[in-house]
Amino acid sequence: NPLQSLLSSMKHACEILTSEPEGGAAPIPFETFSFLYLYLASIDGEIPEDETEAFLQKIKEEADKQSGMVLIRHF
């Protein structure tokens, strides 16, 4: 499943890029998350653009509640 694979990659990216201790919520800025997600989705090419945009909008709404940070539990 391309989406599951992409989300798994994003989880690893959050864990790598966060400044929080290992095993936590692994927050990263929405801008970073969005950039990586769009980049990886474009490489994959199997996830429709409207799904990508809808997913990022949902994530942004959650991030806005967390001072602009995306947490792994958001996805």
C-alpha cells in the first residue's frame, strides 16, 4: 500500500528530525512535514494529489493546535 509506506517513511522522518527525546511524540514543524510529505508523494506518484492535499489539511488543523508542530499521533 503506497500510503502506508509513505506514512511509515514520515514516521521515521519525524523520529530523525525531532529535537525531543527518543520514544516521544517526535514533533516537527508542519512546514518540514509538509515539504517532506509532498516530496515523497511526488516520487511515489501513486497517491492522487487531492488525497495528498486533504491529508495535509487535516494534519495542519491538528498541528495548529500544537503550536504548528506535527506529532506522530496526528497520522
